[in-house]
Amino acid sequence: MKKWLVIALIVSLMASLLTGCSQPAPAAQDGAKAPEASGEKDVYRVAYIARAQADSFAAWLANAVIEEAAKYDNIKLDVFDGQANDDTENGLIENAITNKYDVIIVQPNNGEAQRPYVEKAVAAGIKVITTNARISGIEGASSVDADPYAQAAVNAVVAISQIPQNANVVVLKGPPGNFHADARRDSWQKEFFDKRTDVKIVGEEIANWNKDEAMNYMETWVQANDKIDAIIAMNDNMAAGALEVIKDNPKFKDILSYGVDGTAEAVLLIEQGLMTSTSLQSAYDLATALMDTTNKLVTGAEKQIDIDIDCPLINKDNVQQYIEMHKKAGAIK
Amino acid sequence: MNTINKNKLWSDMKSKYSIYFVLAALFVISWLANENFVSVENLSNISTQIAVGTILAFGQTILIISGMLDLSSGSVLALAGVLSISVYKMTGSLIIAFAVAIITGVICNILNGLMVTKFKTPPFIATLAMMTMARGAALMYTNGQNIYQIGDYVKFGQGKIMGVPTPVIFMAVILILTWYILKHTVFGRSIYAIGGNEEAANASGISVNKIKMKAFIFNGILVGIAGVLFMSRVNGAMPNGAIGYEFKALTAAVIGGTSFTGGLGTASGTLAGAFIVGFLDNIMVLVGVNSYLQQIVRGAIIALAVIYDIWAKTKRTKRKHDLK
Amino acid sequence: MAKQLNAIQKHVKGDLKAMNPDIKLRVSDVEKFFPGVKALDKINFSVKKGTVHVICGENGAGKSTLMKVINGIYKQDSGRILIDEKVVEINNPIQARSLGISMIFQELNYMPEMTIEESLFVGNWPRDKYGKVDWKEIRKRTLELLEKEKLSYSPETKLKDLTVSDIQMLEILKAISYNSDIIIMDEPTSAITQKEVEVLFNKINELRDRGTSIIYISHKMDEIFRIADEITVFRDGCVVDSRPKEDYDMDTVITQMVGRKLESVFQKEDMELGDQVLQVKGLTNPGKFENVSFDIREGEIIGFAGLMGAGRTEVMRALFGLDAYQSGEIIIKNEKTDIKNVKSSIDKKMVMLSEDRRRYGIIPVRSVKENVSLSSLKRFIYGGRLHGEEEDRTVNDYCKSMNVKTPDMETSIEALSGGNQQKVILAKWMVTNPDILIMDEPTRGIDVGAKHEIYKLMTILAKQKKALIMVSSELPELIMMCDRIYVMAKGKITGMLKREEFTQEKIMAFATATKSQSGVDII
């Protein structure tokens, strides 16, 4: 008896999975005309599929997108959470297709995993924008992105003249296999380490974008090395973590440090003269560009757009405007 | 006759104190591997770094001994820390902020306890649910963003009293508290009994549900304190912080001899387990072991430490068992 | 040189003996060492085909160890085992089973969530032509077996819903179903009632007539002399003697077992009874027991007899606060009491020694000391600390007075023998200084020496004006110890006998009665 119950459960589970992954969006119902065919609409439904809510940058971006979307009368935005999981995110894309959204914005967890589903959306006639990081090479899809290679490069390029001869440096990396983490590290390698072969890396660890992990590593490195001239971090969180460890240590008061993102914490550290520079990955700029792109696509002004937002270098000289930016957005009170 | 007694003494020592041997061996190996290992500052760093995880581990120890566990510690500590800092920024009072953290930890764990005792939910499931709920609550409250500029709050996690970092002092106090509870209270004996055989404990007059609730509440207080220390150490309220810390805590407890079958475990054992992991992480970074290899080594040492501990324990009971 | 000659002589003598076609199993010079102890010392004995060979001895004498060697759980350090006069290697129980040996254990290891049909065929699944488990066949065979043995369970009943006696019955059926030539039974009747014993003995005779050899470990003298063809006595890891039953008498067996003279029958002392200390009126828990009323006085020992399933344990559990009851009154020392949980019962000075000590009695991984002090923690932990020396002293005193055999107080209780574990649990309750002791099958699975110690303790307690309620399936023990016996059947009390009226027949009559003593129908 119990056995049959289990089998019935498994069969019905499999059936639902199969039907879920089967045909493309069903045909329009009798009598109703497909919205796209009737031309201009009053309100366009936009699905924003975030890769995760728990990632603070993704959360920042999602919030910014929501705020930006509110400025458009003709856009109604729904936000979905991919929970940092490929299966979940793919399922959400399919749901959006089934629910006939006009536009789907996808912030991929893993570009290649989401690629086939994005293609499906395009094939169903839905306008798709990929962002942070873009999935390149999809016919008919648009994209808005910041280039992680460039984000790191703007720092690396100035570091060439700032970091002293024969310096000892420590490097903090993002999660393994992460596109942004890898691209930034790659950029530092090509733009800095390959050119400044006199510089020695005395410690390099994966801190997973996390401040506390970076702190632990820095504490240990400080033990083992009398001289550390620079902290090279793939994001601001980790740079801030390393700086936290040595903030009261006079031995390191001249240490240089580099990050990426332009978080509120980082700009404050730069203002205080504790951090050297970072590059802005402005979620606000991304959001503006995304909504602008969305609007252009739905009104038919453009058929396909690819945009790269700037990643300006933030250092002591220009930090004020970015502090203002964060103040205006409420991140700094 | 004498040889039998001496053998017995040696194997008794081996099984009871096996984990300390491992700790000592690791210490010596690390010392030989890198001279910076034994500097006062390095050892002080290690102690500070393991403090949050170890405090959580003491809570886990109490729970695991009584046959339960807590998968929600990392999430609840994040929620507690985030609320605490937020309240501090509103009121300017460190004391109120600290209290808020503890209250949050306790409330979440009372919910855990109710799910387990009133609704007979297995602790694994109940605390798994709390893990997601608490994390969601923390993210919802902060809208996914970190709260910076926490002012004097950092003193909790970054201060020093007579040269000893505050997290280490908290850890030491909680160590003594946990040891005291396990050895010198009726509550302590009761949890050993419940974990060893819940039905027999019940039939011996122990109020099982009451004790289980108390265990969760104790855990809640510790998780709250851990929240304060974690956030103040990273100088910001991070709703995403401490992901996975419950497993760090479980690891330390299990390496330290706390048995998942219940009824066994000690405070000092858990501390030893935490230091074994702490020494290992530290020496691998000092020596410059490849990151991926570090993970493999970490997992292997955990497996080995536990296998050795179980083997040593089995030898002791097996021998006596066969005297039937 | 002389030593070697002796060894060769013994070897040759042994070989000469070894030509007897009647011998099914022969154990030859088997020795087994464990760290610090010699568990088996040059064991020699043999079991003939188609006989029941009883092995008796105190706990720790080596009987269980030898059986585990024969069953493949241990490997002997020296010596040989021969089946049909051919040397065999037995490296594990599966091999033993294939050689025709199967064993039914004393300490039942069962999986509560398993069903009856699953447990009967576990590890021995009949398979269909595709190689899948043939559940139809299993169901068929289970139903056949249950019907043949007249058990009224459904094959889907889970083991956790059966009583201890049922589970043991199933163990026996399993071993029989393997069609073994040699069946080892370790105290098989320790948890079943008289009626079941009869059924078992019929089965054993049946098997014996078919040519199966049965090795039967037991302490119960009357059973031994009923069922044995030959008896071997163990003591301290050696075979003391081995004779056909006719050449033995009970006293000789006991003397050989214990190494000293011991009365086989315990003499009950006359006791002066005090005031009524407990009165139970109309206790009812629908479906389990109904309208149970009894009373007991200080210094009195009352017994509860009945068949398996009569409801005695259920009544006691409700009385002790482990289970709830729907209606009825419990009056302790003339005060009406509501027993809501175990703690309130202990507070009222009423304690219970449970039937299943593994499940409800001991905390296996904890020490003897902690097990003894478990119900009296506040006595040793007060003023903010544990008073360790006081605990040590008290525990030592009680364990000594009960003659608990343990290497020391810090040993895990699971390392102790069944009898010693029972004494530890009894000590635990004695520390709480109770007035009323409920004892559910107190001597189950315990050897003769330890049994007598428990009877002696019970007498001392009665002398100290405690009231003892003894639930037991061993009629001789009830008749020996009790002042009065209540008999239950199907959840109701069917009769009460005073000491002068005790006979096994009368008790059995009430236990199987369709009408109670008072003439009320039992449905």
C-alpha cells in the first residue's frame, strides 16, 4: 500500500516535470488577440530575474532597477529571485515566457546555463536583455553591462606608477569559477603583474567577496610578513576587510589598496585617505541603462541594443561626487 | 595483574584524551612548518578568528549532547547582529543594542524549541526552516544592503581588555559557563541522559521537553552574542554575513568528541576541535598551500580526527563488552 | 619435551574420539582471548544429532562467547570446530548460516520500523525470476507461518508495536525458517509467557525428532530439566562437566555453576504487614485495560500474573505516570493523587523498574555512576555545584550492597551484563528512597546467582516496610515471592489469590478465564 503511494508520487512528480519542460508558450486563446499584434500598449509587463537576493550587489541592482522602473508610466516591473541557483533561475525564465511578459531582463547566475532559456524567450517573440554579466552572442537579445576586465584595469593601470619598486603585495580573490572574479584577476595579471615583474605576491587567497574572510587572511599575512606595500582586492568588501585589520597599525599606515565596485564603505575609506582607489560599478547607472533600453525596445524605437556603462576610477581627487551619489540614494546618511 | 591495569590506563587515556593528542601534534607540526606560527600575535589572532565559531559550537555541543542540533546559527546570528546594530544607531546605547541581539537569538531559538517539543518536528527540519526564515528576515530588514558607520559598536569585537581581544574573553567566559553547566547542574546531567536514551531519561523522571527548551534558549543567548561579535569585527551589519557558520560550529563540536548519537561531548573537547580547525587554516595560509588543496586537507583532517576518536572509543567499550 | 608429548597425546586422543557419526557439532580445544582476559579456556564438548543440548552457567562464564564463536561473530584464537566430524572455518554469521548454523540472540536487536514480514525475510529475500524481491511470496509465506503458529498479527504490523515476547517469538520462527541443522537459542524463554513456552517446547521436540541439533542456553532449572537431553555446565571460561540429563540433578548443576552450594528454591520469610500504602480504584484506559482495582500494604509483595497481552505492563505504566489513563483513582497513603508524569510519581515515592531495560532503563553510553544517580540529581547537585565525593560515596554504597559487578563506577553501563545492569537500575530507584516499587519482569534474562540476589533484595525491602508490586511471567517466581497474586486477562483483573491458595493451575485458570473470579464475563 505504502509502496504504491510512493510510486504514484514519483510518477506524478515526473509527469509534472515533463509537462513543465515541454512545449513553448501555448497559443493565444480563442477570441483574444496576441498583444504584440495589436501594436502600442498602455503598460508593458517587464520581468526582472535577479541572480540572487543575498548577494549585496545583486540586491543593490535590483533595488535600483525597481526605483528606476517607477519613473516610467508604461512599465510594470516584477522582480524574481534566482537564489544563486541555475535550476531556479532557468525555471523562472520559463515561467516568464509562459506568463507572456513583454520584456525579460536576466541577470545570469551562470551565463552558459541560462543561455538556452534566454534563446527560448527570444524565439517566443519576447524582448530580452541580459545584464551583469551579459550573455554574448544571442541573436536578437540586447545587453547592458559593465566590463569586469575594464573595472579592474582602471585600477591596475594607475597602480603601475603608484606601487613602489620591489614591493610586496597581497591579493584577495572572488569565488572560484565566477566570471567577474576571474576577469578582474585576469586584468590585474595582464595590466599590472606582467608589466611589473619586480613586484612579489606574498599572499594570495580566495576570500569569496567576503569581508570577514579577507580579514582572517590579512591577519595571518601580517604575521608572516614585515613588509606589505599594497592590497590588491577584486572587490571593495575584501579590500575593506584587509584594511580593517591594519587600520591602527602604524607599520602599515602608507599601504596602498585597490578594489572594485565603489560601495559606500569604499568611498568613505577613500575620503579618509585609507584606501587608494576603486572603480565604480554603478548599479544606478546599470538600472538607468536597463530601463532606458527596455523603454526603447517596447516602443519599437530600437530592435536590439548593447550598452557598456562606464567604470570610472574613484580616488581621493574625485571621491566627493560619489559620496554625494551615495548620499542621494540613501546609502550614506 | 599489573600489566592489565597499566594497559587499561593507557587505552583509557588514549580514548578519553585522543583529541588533545591530535591538537598537540598539530601544534608541533605547525611550529616546525613555519616559525611565525608560535608568535603571541599569531596565536592571539587564531583565537580571535575562531571565537565566533567556537561560541556557536558551545551552543551546538549542548544541543547535540541532548540529541538535537541547530542548522540556523549562522542565519540567526546575522539577524541578531543586524537588528542590534540598527538599534544601536537609533538609540546610541550599547547596552540596549547588546540586549536586542540576545533577545533576537533567544526568540528564534524558542521557536526552534517549540517546533521540536510541541510539534514533534525533527530538530534538523525545524532549524533548517529557521535558517531560511532568519536569513530572509535579515535581508528583508536591510533590503539586502550592509549598514556601515557603526561607531563605538566596534568595541565589542575589536576591543582589548588587558591586552586580550574581547572576542577571546567572551569565548573564554562562555567556555567556562558551558563547562559549568555540563558538570555542575541538574540541567547538564539531564541533557546527557536525554541524548543517551530519551525514553529511559523520561522514565527516570526527567522533564524532557522542559530541558530541550532550556537547551535551545541557552543556544539562543550564545547565538546572539556571536552576532554582536561577528558584526562588530567586520565593522558593519551584514545580512549576508556568517553564511555556513553553523557548519563550522558543528565541525568543531564533532571533532571535539561530541557524538551525533547523543549523550557524549564536553566543552573542552569542543574548544580543542575549534583550535584544530583554526591551527590548520592558519598554518596552511602561512605556508602558502593552494586554496583548493586547503579545502581538501580541511575535509580530510575532519574525517581523520573523527574516525580516530570513534575508533578509540569503540576499542574501549568493545573490550569491556566482551567480558560478559 | 614432556609438554610437547602431552600435547601430542591429547591431540591423538581427541582424534580417536573424533570418529563418532552421531556427533553433529564438536568443539575441540577452543580458546579465545580478549585484552586482559581469557574468555574461553580449552573448551571441549560435543552435540549429538537430533538432541537438545543445554548449556548453563553464570553470566561471564563464557557461554555467550562460545556461541558467538560457533555462529561466526568471533574467531577462536586456537582450537577447532567440526561439523559432521569435519573441520570447518567459520568466519562470519553468513558462512555459519550456510553451514547450517543459526542463532537466536538473548539481547534482541530489532528495527522498530520494520514490519513482521520484512523482519522474517531480511537478508534472505525470496526473489522472482527477474531477480527482484518477491513480495507476493513473502506475504504468502508470512501468512502461512503466522497461521501455523496461531499468531493474530497482520504481516504489516511494525515491530515497534509488538511486545518483547512477540518479537522473540518471531526470532525463533526466523531461525526455524532457515532450515538449519544446528540452532542455538540463547535464553529463548526469557521474555515469553508460560503458554508460549509450551508452544516453543513443542516446536523444539518437533525439530529434535526431525534430527536437528539444538543448543539451548538457559538459567531456568525446571525448563532445563524438562527439555534437555544433555547438559553442559560452564564456569569461568571452562567446561566444568558434561553429562546426559539423567545423570544430573538440579542441585548438582547449580553447585557446579556457582562453585558453591546454593539453594535452588528461595525461602520466603514471614513478614508483618503494615498499613495500606496504595489503593487503585477502577483504573481505566479504553482499549488497554478496564476497571483495574487493587491495593497493597507496607511490607507486602503482590504479584501480577497473566498471559502476554493481558495488560499488566499497561496498567503499571499508567500508574507510574508514563502513560495517561482516562479514569480511576490512585490513592497513596490515604491521599488521592493524580499521577500526570513520572516525576510526580517519584515525588510520591512510587517508582518502577521497566520491563524493557534497554529501552526504558539504562542510558547506555553513560557511566554506572551517572545511571545510579539519575533520578536523584538534586541530592548531589545543590548549592550551585556538584558534590562529587558525596555522589561517589552514595553510588558505591548502593552498588556494593546490591553486589553490582563492575570494573569501576566510571565504566559505561552498556559494558555490564544484563543482571548487573538490572541491579544498577534497582540501585537508581533505591537512592530515591521509595515506598512503593513496581517491578516489571525484574529477573528477565538474568542468571540464577543474580536472580537470587534480587529475591534477597526484595525481601530486605519488604522488611523495610516497602510495598512491592511484581509483574512476572514466571509462575514459580511469583508463587515463591508473593503474598498475594492478582491475575489479569484481556485488560481486566480476573482474580486474586492469597498465598495459601497459590497453585500454578489456579493462576493459569484465571489467566485464560472467560469468566472472572467474581463471575463477570471477560470478552
